[in-house]
Amino acid sequence: MIVPVMFTARAQEPGGRTARTVQGSAIAISLSRDGDITEIRSPHAGWRKQVRGFTSLDSCSRIGTTDIRNSGRGGLEFRRAYAARGGTVRISVVDRFTPDGPAIRWETEITGGREPWATGIATTLSLTDTAGARFWTTWGDPDQVSPEAWAPHEDGWADPLVARPLREMHLIYGGHFAKGGGYAVPVFSLMYPAEGMGIALAESPEDPLLDVHLVTTARGEITQTRNFNRLQKGTPVKFTMLLFPVPDDWRGVMAFVTARYPSWFVPPAPNADLVCGLGAYSSWEGEINAAKYRAMGGIVNWKASFDFSYMGMFIPPVASDTTPWKRFDATSGGEPAPDQKTYTTIARMAAYAARMKSLGFATLNYFNVTEFGGFSEFGKAVAYPDPHASGNADVWQNPTAFLYDRFPGALLFGVIDDKGWSTRTPSQLMVPRPSFPDRPYWTWGGAVVTDVGDTAYAAFLLEQARLHVEKFPDAQGIAIDRFDWFNEYNAHADDGTTWVAGRPVRALLNSYRKFMPRLASIVHARGKVVFCNPHMCRLEMMKWIDGVYSEFGHIGHDLNMAAFLTFDKPLICWTPDRETVLKAPDHYFQRHLMMGAYPTAPFPGNDHTIGPDPDAERYYMDYGRMFTLMHGRRWVLIPGVVSIPGGEALCNLFTCPGRVIIPVVLGRSDTAHLRVKHLGRLGITAKTAAELWYPGADAPVKSPASVTGDELSMTVPLRRGCAFVVLGR
């Protein structure tokens, strides 16, 4: 419900200027004559905070006076001008504040001049007093300082669900597997534990977010800067944020965001919950010990389908379903394996999916929309420039010829900095001296990086998707690899909205936004799912995705960021080798339970991930019952719903069909005192019995619980630092 604005003179600012107020149902802000937020307060709870909130443009300064208007629906609008480059560039900025239920909607609109230009567009909240304030965002590693100073966390993982004191910190939106944990959802919050309240600012996932950075300081300044949005006359760049109050709990922040933007969190496929279990990345088609893998928690095999002829040619245009083609025989490092000569057919791939389904396991077929080609009998890799003439009916067998015949515009020509890094490796963005090399990027297996913004290439991939859903009825869907390339910019194309280093380019993120709804609709129409391997974790990319299989999920910061995108979606994480497990097995499995994630199983034929190993399998069996009980899990985002007040262990709470599960993990004593609130909302009654599962146990232990009103409390004995609490609903 929209609450009418209070547009009144309230108090005198320094210098005699009158402050103005915009009020929603749960929050109100005071604004200066220049359109800066000066105070945030609750009309009902009685708290108020002196906070300066404002928009700024890098390398620009305000000029002239601010024009104030009543924008309707109880809002205020502030229009002002900025100048850059000695006054040769003039930019118009509009900040609009409107009541929006319990929030204030803050819209920023920037319009450039006659010549296109780009600069950092920053939103800042600055505290007058930092006493008692703590900071929280959807970070991968709450201890990280900056991408440049990143190093793996000492314990391999840090709890991301706890607010921290403000400090000097720089996070990249989406993070990067080589640059440490950034943040996964564009939201941040200030918590005041002593007062039991907080303030949060969330950005819409519909905004044109490209290269985005979040910087905080110990003195209380928090700035989110967006880069590379083209500023030009007639095409304003628009951002929408929501400022809202929350309890002193990160769950309140994400409860608001998930409720406001459900399409980015709820899987589009209604059957996505069924595609859950331990992962595999295997092309093995021989016999398996199905009972063993069921005991571990089940299998979702992202089929390491070197079944494709080469990258992108996943199902070649063969004469029939039984016509064989040569598989892409390569090592996991992408080197050719010339001694291998293996073949497959559509019928064989379909039979494999049917067999896995009969065992109760899921198959996701490999897909990739950012790489094309590879080693073939026609050459060592895709060639550039094109040395081949086509003119034969079997041109598809030659990836170089096929690419240049069908979609030469798909080649990506990117942007690099003075050190030779591509913009795929984010920093404060790749300048000072960017260049535009007139050559494509080569990648795994001799393929080249491609831009799905090319119309002909997009059409080819959509046809490949149609073949997948038609030819493999027993496969559960597809998993798309290598989302990291979507951080690139194509210097040989122009999307009309992106500007890098003085020239128009096409952001591959924009290519993705246009292409992905079309691909997903083909898959979802046949009742199948779309998983992805993100490499970078950004909320706006999840709108069409049903689940995540993260190749870097064994790294603590990537596990955390992927988890923030999958509150209602399955999350499977990579386990590269036995050493990853055996280094600290209980810690490894318990952090997965804490974040609602499945590790990869030691499965036959796994490619560059863990294979069968008796020493490691022992621990998978120890935790297998817990992963089985986690099937269909969904995070509960009710503020204050679960806690261990004494801090003896960490905990989280999920709902599953017919039960509530509470992993109590990484304990530091023999017992933990567990408290669960809001039993009615969880469907738990006073008669509910608690079961405790322990690592290596064959059966659960019944445990008494004390229920008072809507709250349950119990003392939980721990074994190996863990107890998996199950409450019936």
C-alpha cells in the first residue's frame, strides 16, 4: 500500500535551508535543499539516524542550483546539473524519492550531453556516527579487504551470516574465482544490535548493472559505483533502489529482497526441487554401485559430455538418431587426445539418461553459449583469420569453416588493460591504458570465445536447445558452463548502452539478458530445468536459472555467494580431489550443510573432480543421510527464527517437504543450546518430536525439546562438532 507523502517544512538545516520529508509506512527520510538524505527514521519505532545519502559522478562536480518538484504519489524530485572535463561535458542528474509500502524508492536518472560519455555513477550512504553500527551484505568472504589483497581464507571458509564492524573494504559485484569473494546480491545493510534495528539499501536486479563495486570505510562511508553505462542525450540511464528498515538480522534484509524480486529467487521450473543430490561431472557409461550413491544422498550428473563433436556442436546434423559421430576426445585441461577415437549417437545419449533415471538419478546435459569450436582433424584450433573455404556438405565437421560460414559475427574481440588482462578480470576497471586487440580470445580445447548477442549464433544455439529437449526425454535438462565470459565487452559490436574507454561496445551481460529468456522458454516448455556454472555470482543472471552447479564451490567465498542466489534453488558444488575432503573432512561437509549445498560425489569417470576413493567415501557415507534429508530444502528467512545464543556452534534452518531441518555445525563444545522461534509459521506443534542425526550414525537419536508458546529450546549434544536436527511438520 502506498502511503501519502508528508511534504512539509520540518526543521532548519545549517544555513537556514528548510529540510523536506518523504515518509512511507515504516520509514521516513529528511532531504536537504540539494536532494541529499540527511536523516533516516522510523515513524513508529522511534529511532532516527543521521545519515548522508547522495548521488555523485566520478570526475564531475555539481553546478548551478537544484530544482525541486513534487513528483506525485507523495514523492519529491531533485534535478541538478554536473560538469566534467573542464565544463565541456554537462550531465543532468535526477534523484526521485517516493514512498513504496514499507520502503522509500530512490530512483536516479542520468542523462548525458550531445557526445556519448561514461563515468562512475555512485550512490553513497555516510554515517555521522558509527558507534554501535555493523555492516552486512551478501559477501563471499566477510574478512576480505580488496580484490588486489585477496588470499584464500585461513580456514577455507568464513561464516557470511554475521554482520561485521565497518572497515576498509572493496568488493566486486559478482566476485571472481581468481579475485576473491565479492557480493552476490546488490544490497547492503547497517545493523544496530543494541537497538535491535537496521537500515538496508537494495538495488533492483532489473537495473543496467555492468561493472559494479562496493567500497566501505572505517569512518562509516559506503559507496556502490556502477561503471560503463553510456551517458548521452535522449537515452537516460536509470537505477532504482529501495531504502527500508529491518530487524537486527540479515534474514530481514533478504526476506524483503526475495519478496520484492521473487522472479530472481524462485526457480522458473516447478520441478526444480526434484533435481537435487550430490553432483557428478562424468561421462562414465558403465556400471555403478547405485545403492552406495543413494546412501550418499543421490546423484545429479552434469554429464561431462565430450559427447559433443566440438564445443557448441553438441548435437551434429547427422542423418539419424543412430548415426555415429566422433566425440570430442580431449584431456580435462583441454589438450587433444589423438590416441582416443570414441563415438556416440543421439540414441546412446538418450539411453544413458533413461538408465540414470531408472536408478533414481538425474542427468543434466552439457551446454555452453560463450565458447565455440575446438581441436579437430582440420587443425589444432579455431583459426583466425579464416584460412578455409567451405563449399562442402559436411562443413559442420570443421569448426573453423562452420563458424565463418554461419556466424562470423559471434567472435568476441574484447578489451584488455595495459597489463594484458581482459575486462573479464574485474578491478577498478582495467584502465589506465585499455586497448582493443584485433584478435579473438582462445579458450579451452582450442575453442574461441563467442558473443551470443550475434543473431545467427543465437539462432544456432536455440536450435541446439530444441534438439536437446526433444531427443533426450529422460534427461532432466541442461547445465550451462562458463558464465564468467559474460563479464566481457565486445569491441566489434554496439548494444547502444555501453561505453568503454572512449568507444561504443556491446556488454555480453546485455547479450545474455536478451538471449537467455528465449533459451529458457524452450527448455521450460518441455518440463525441464536450466542449471548454470556461474563463475561469477550475480543476482540478475538467475532469473531464468533453476539451479546452480558451481565449479568453484569448494572455495569458501564461492560457496557463500552461490548460496545467496539459491535460497529456493538446488546448489551443487565442485569437489576437485580427495585432498580437498581429507584435509578437514568434518569441516568440509559441515559448511556445505550450513549453506544448504551438495558436494560432488566420488563418482566413476568424474572429469577434473573427485573420483572413487575409499578414504574419502567413508566421509561421504557418514554424512549421506543428512544430504538425503536435505532434498528439496528451502532457506527460511524469518528474522530471529533460529539461534544458538551461547555461540557453541553455528546453525541454519531450512524447510523441506514434511520437515524442518537445522544443521548445527562446527561446534566448539560438546553441546549447543538451540532456540527456534515462530513455530506456528514453520508448521511445528508442541507435540513435534526432534530427531538428531550424527555423522556416521545408522539411526537418529530422539531428543526432548521444551516448547513455550511459539518458541522451542533444546540442548543438543554434538558429535564431531555436529548434530543434524530434524523436526516433523
